[in-house]
Amino acid sequence: MEDNRLTLIIKKASELLTPSPEEKRKALKVLEKAVNFIEKAATKLGLDVSVVPVGSITRDTWLPGKTDLDIFVLFKKSFPEEKLGRTIINIVEEAFGEYTLRYSAHPYARVRVEGYEIDVVPAYEVKNSLELRTPVDRSPLHAKFLEKNMTPDLAREARLLKAFVKSIRAYGAEVKVEGFSGYLCELLVLHYGSFLNVLRAAKDWKDPVVIDLSGKAGSPEEAVRLFPNPLIVIDPVDPRRNVASALSRTQFYRFKAASKAFLKNPSESFFFRVEPRSVDKKTILNLIEERGTYLIGLLFKEVYEPPDTLWTQAKSCARKLQNILKNHGFPVIHTDGFTDETSSVFIIVETLSRMVPPIKIREGPRVGGPGESDFIRKHFKARNTISGPFILEDRWLVIKKRENNDVKKFIEDILRIGCGLPKKLVCTKNREVFDCKEVSKIPSWALNFIYEWLQRKEPFLTELADP
């Protein structure tokens, strides 16, 4: 009976996740038009390039309603790498006029054609991984590999897996998500043979997991030494690369738990999660007051960088700030960073309280042990030594006065001196540190991020909790 239910859910989800013939026809028509525009522009500029559409639409693994198109402009290996970015901009300006500059390993352009977003990426025309000059040179090789190995049945299974990881907020290899790329989903389906087989394997995964479709990467032990990741999927077109390198340990274990939840209590909701509702500032204030902790916001404006860079800055700043605060004795619960992907970054910091005790105990070396003299010289008669050094049991201790026991003021001081935080954020003059109870200062674009952050719980808890 349970198997029948699972089969019906998979069948219905598969039907809903298959793009209609009309949607497919329209997307392919736009893709063809964009390729023609680029080819004509390149010819007009006197460039010897190949224009190649890649991505999920070329192998029918894309999800309906989510049709981002990718076109690679392949240059000869003799073309100077430092000119790739400027040249692709010249091509896009000639072909489409308006564009948005984006970054991965090097600049690429995003354009809009009849409602579709299209990434136009410069790369080199290579035959194999030994000829790679830039990281994105692999993408056309990926396309060839998958077009050769992806059957219609496997494409259907790949769409199921993509929708599944999307529903648990784990779809995408970018810094914002640290999850499963579309290519990784497709390789997992190729390896295990079906969506269900991926989940059946994943619920029992033991970190680290090694998957080598091509068998060219050597032993699993060697792969584990090379790649310090929970999931290691050797790229079949480049055995020197782990396709799952962007997957965080958190997302690895979330996928493992979600797989168990679905197999225990299968439901269509695993493919079609409802997007979070928009929230207002009063809702945020109520959540903050209910927690009883202290939340600080750091807002950086006028940071004009591509979205990928802004997310990297946001996540890096949050991580580094948490380490600095913990190293100075502040009881940090959690930090995180978000961006509007245009020019602003918002960092949120949660601590047990705003103030910490004005003194702290520092433990030194063992009595008679290495470092004893240095410890005594450093703290004896030091300006901020309140008591000591003294001996307690077998160790030297000293009680020190904190220079700053107010976490908000401490963060403000850290920003003034930089102290290892991302320079692009520290150097902006338009920045502010504030108590998050001053909700009027929280930018509207950040409200949903903060709501999700404050309400953190896995979307598949019901399925795991049910008997």
C-alpha cells in the first residue's frame, strides 16, 4: 500500500515538473534567437568564436517556470585571457544593448530577452580537461558528457531531484546556498539510476561519500585525501575536480535527513514547497522580543559589486565577526549575512546579552611548565591586570579587566580598525551598527531573510516527527 502511494506521488510530481511543449518551444525559440544575435555581433566585431548553448534546457532537465538560459562564447586558446571580460561585454552590447555584469571566475554578462534571463559567458574552446585555461571551460565539456549519457527517463528523474533539493532550500552551488548544483543533481541520478535510488542511498550516507562515475580518479582513499568534503563526486570530464565542493556539511546532512523524511512519509510538498510569506517590521520586533536575547544589525550600503561577490562578502563577514567575538569572550549564539544583490549587505549577530562581565579569567601554563616565565612577565603589573598572576591547583591564572564589555561598542570598534573583516565592507563610509529592536533601521529587503533566520526549522519536520 505504501509503495503504491509512493509511486502515485512520484508519478504526479513528475507530470507537474515536466515543462509543457509550448513552454519548451518558446524557450528554445528565444535561445536560438539569442545565439543568432551573438553570432552576428561576433562576426561584426571580427571575432573568431563558437557560440554554444549549454545548461539544463539542452538536455531537458530544466524545471517549468524556471528557465534561465546559458550561452557560452568559446574563444580560441590563442586569445589573451585578460581580454575575455572586455570582449564579451563588447559582444553583448552589440547584440543586446543592455546587460548586467556578473562574476564567477571572470566577468560574464546577463541579458534579458522576451522575459528570459540569459547568461553569456566567455570561455576557451578545449577538447579535454588538460587544455583548461579557466574554470568555466569545463561547462561545454559537461554539456557534451550529459547529452551523451542523459536519456529521457533519466532527465525526468533529474527534474525530480532538482525540485526536491529546491524545496528544502538546498538547490544551487552559489555562496548564498552552498547546496547542490544542477550538474551535481544530474550526476547523482546517472550514478544511482533514479531519483528514489538517490534518496535511498542518501539516507544512509556516511561522511565522506565518494562517487566516481568515470573510474579515473584513483582509489576512494586518495579522493578523500584530495577533497576535504562530506560528498565527493569526481567530475567525469576532469578527475582533478570535486563537483560537490560547494556543498556545505549542513546542506549534506539536511539532504540526508530530508531523504529519510520523504521515504518515511512521502508527500508532494517535497517538490512544491510554498514560498515564505512577506513579513512586516512589527512581526520581526515581536519575534526579537520573544527571544529575550540581544540582536545587533550591521548595515553596509553603497557596496557596488556583483551579486556573487556581495554574497561572499556577507557570509565571510558574518563568519569572521563570529570568530572575533567568541575569541574575545562574547557569548555569540549565531551570525549570518544577507544582501539585496545590488549594493547593500546586512549582517545579523545574536548574543545572550549586550553586556558581559567587566573582568575575565585567563588561564595560563602549568606551574613549572613551558611558557611560565613569559606568562608572568606579560601579565605582572600590566595595566589591565586586576588580580594575579596566581596559582590555582597546578596552573597559573590571571584576572583581567576587559577594555570593552559592550558587544555593540566592541563591534563598532572592530569596524573602525578593520581587524580582518572584508575590506569592501569595512571601507564603505555608509554603514551603521544598531540594536535590531530599532526595526525602522532594518531594510525592507532584509525582513524575509531575518524572519526565516529567526524562525529556523527544517521544512520536513512534520514528516520526520510523524510515527
